[in-house]
Amino acid sequence: MKTLLLTLIFGVSTIVLAKGVEVEKPWHQPLDLSSQEYQKINAARAQSPTNLFMDADLSATDQALQTILKVGARNLQWVAAINKTRPPAQWILLSTPETQHAYPMDKPSVYNGDIVVKDYKTKMATMDQTIVAVLTGTDALPTKPSVSDDELTKAVRAVDGCYQMASRWLMMAPYLDQLAQEKGNDIRGYYFLSQMADRVAKLQAYSTLPSDLQAQIRGWLLQMCFNTSSDDKACAAEFDQAVLAKSDLNQFYSSFEAKSKEIYQSFFIIPTISYRTNLSFATIDGMDTFTIPFMNPALPRVLSFVKDNVEAEWTQKSATPWALKLNIVPDDHDGETPHVEFQAGATPHVNELGGNIITMDQNVSLDDYANNWTIRHEFGHVLGFPDCYLEFYDKNQGVIINYQLDITNLMCSRRGHIQDVHYQELKRMYGNRAK
């Protein structure tokens, strides 16, 4: 069975486009990695013989980014040292369910090295200087800060955000050429135009629209063109020709709609090749119920961790009530039964889209919020659902852009949960197997 790392291990990831078909994409990484996950990546990169930042002749920006990594690591150590002296109810928390990162399509993350450094300098300049002194110094870390917890929490979270972005830029910088190719999957133009009120009338009267609306529509239409042609200049020339020839741009929109729609839908559908023969569907006590076998792990606590989380998440009581149930079996006799494995230091992943091996980090507590969310998300990959986020490099702007297609969707964002669309997709795939 081929391997899929839907997240990263030491900065290397393999993405399975369909079961048994894999493409190495080290630049495909979740947008909402934790600082601890970035720490592992940074440590691995520092040990790599190809580490670009071992070179003494670094640019000013790269030197500043290395400073951010050092300050960010010390920031994590300081928070840990403070919390070690306190009961959990008084901990300084860098991350909570409410502070999970969200990058919606209309407010994407846009960054490069210079942007990260500028943001860091601004935050450090406006921060209480006693905090700055601790973070940039080398003395023993004080466990009784001289500022209030509210002010400290705000400051350490700001530094942690800079640490994460510096880590991400350094992680992605070697892959800008590959990331530039991902721009062809940018579906914001299609999405925003498909949702636009009176789109047909506006495209028909394009030349009479206010200039700001014209610029917005032009950008979206060029994004749709790029979904098909992957050539900025060709798309711009075709658009300009369409405007000169006829002010009605509905034909331009229609010529690219099918391809853009196909790309958009691919983020949410289960590929046919990931169809599971061991997932059954039935109506039980009036509720649509999907049942899938799951191998009983050695420890009851682990079974509870998986079963309770998965069944709690993949059950919907509002709208159309439905449920997913795990049928616990003693072994994996056919090699097709989902099960969980634990490895120290591993980044959680599933071995392929629609695969059966869920690997979790042995070093992370089963009670950790992120861990509970992760097992729910990873089981979505077992069911065949892909990730629904995108990251690409825009050569024209010199920046990396990323966004989550729906920040309320479990497969797009750590803020997300299951939705009715997950039920509809499972019903489309397995509804004809009703008992």
C-alpha cells in the first residue's frame, strides 16, 4: 500500500490525489500548524545538510528571520516555565479553541520574508519593554512576570504568531517554483463571481460599472482564466480583447466556468477511487447511519479517544439527523480495517486518502484539545474527504497566499466541524447500499 502524509514529517509530505496514486509535495502543509509542530520542522531543518541558513552570507531579512526563530523558541520556553509553577486554571495559553487560526477566502494570509520581519518589528516596538527584554535576553526566565496576565498573554501570542509565520516562510521558501504552479487551483475568482448578485447583468454592463468594481471583476475573471491556461499574460490579453470586442463579459465567464467549478468541487468530494467497500449505510431508528469497522486498539483509553471523538463529531442532530458509527472488531484480518498507531514525534496523518492507518503523536496527551480535533479531522481522510485549503506563490506580487475554502468545515480549518455537505457526500457515495 502506498503512503500518504496528509501533513508533514520533518518538512516532507506526500499527497495522494486518489487511492494508490501519490505525488510528493513537500510544500503542501496544513495552514494552521501549531508552534510545537513548527518546532519539530525547524529542528529537522537545522540538522539537514542542505539547510540554506547555515550559510554565513545571509541577507538582512534572513538574519532577521533567524532572530525571530530564536525569540519565538525562547517565548515558548518562557510560557512553559511560567505554567510549570501554576495550576492549569491559571496557565498562560498560547492557543485555545477560540484562537485557532482562520484564513477565509476573503481574508487570506499573504506573506513573504520582508512582511514577516516588518510585522515582528512593529509588534516588538509596541510591546511592554520588560517583556521584550526577557525574550531577547539570555538570563534565566522569570516565572513571576512583572506585567498582568492579560498583557503577557497578548504579548506572547503576538510573538508566537511571528514565530509561526517566520517558520512557515523558511519552510516554504525552497519550493516557490512548485508553489507558483499551485496558483492554477486558486478558485476565489469562480467562487466570488458565482456568488455575485446580478452577475449576468453586471458582466453584461461591465464598461459602465464603477472603476473599483471593474477592477475586482477583472481580477476574478483572470483567476478563472488561470484555472485553465496557467498563463497570466495570455489571460490578460484575452480579457482585454474581450472588453474591446464586446462589453458583455458573460461569454468570457462561461468559457472558464466548467473548469473552475471542477477544481472547486474537487476540494469537497470523495474521489471515486477512494470508495470504501467496508462502509455500510442503513436507516436505524429513523436515523441515516453509516457504519465502518475499526480495529480494537490494545488500550481501552485509546479506543475511547478514537470512538468518542469520531462518533461525536461525525454525527449531526440538527438539519438532517445522521450518524457515523464505529463497529469495533478484534483484528485487521483483511488489511482494510481502519486502525490507529502511535509514534513518538510523528505528525498525525493517514497513509492515503481513503486509507486505513491513522498515525498519531505518542508524545501528545490524549486530553489535548488539538489532539482531539486532529483525530476527528484525520478520520475524515479515512472516509475519503480531502483537505480543503490552498497555498500558492504569486510571482507578480512576490508573496505566498493561502486560505481555507470554508473555515467552518472540519476538513478545511481547525475551527471547523462536520456539515450537512459531508452527509450529502457520504449519501451520494453509499446511499445506494442501504439495507
